[in-house]
Amino acid sequence: MHPFFIFVKCELGKAYDVAAALVEEVEGVSEVYSISGPFELLVKVYIDDGQDIGRYVNEYIHKLPHIKDTQTIITFNAFT
């Protein structure tokens, strides 16, 4: 499994609705955090190695209602 992160910008007043939809409806979403700054949510996602991240974001995240913008952060290594 390969993790990556998505910053999500929501329509005004819809961050909690989007967060609930991400957790309840989107396979692979591990955690959703409310955050400060230009985006309202930070989403941690795990997908199978070799799965197309761009296609995943396009088909599972961008289709949810009340999302205005996203920024995907691809991870390389985890240091523990």
C-alpha cells in the first residue's frame, strides 16, 4: 500500500459535509483532518502499489459535491 495526501478546498460551510463523505464513501481514505490555511481538509489515502494516483483523485475525490480545489502530495519515504 502506498500513502499520499490530498489538500481539499471546500465550498464555504461545507467542510464537515465533505469530510464525512470522504470518510464514509471513499475507499482508501485513512484519515481526514480539518486544518488551517488555504485548504480546509487534509486527507490521508492508501492505495495499492502501482495504482494510478491521478485517476484515483479524479474518479473518487473530484466527483464529491462541494469540493472546489485539491492539491495532491505524493510521498516517497516514511522515516520512523
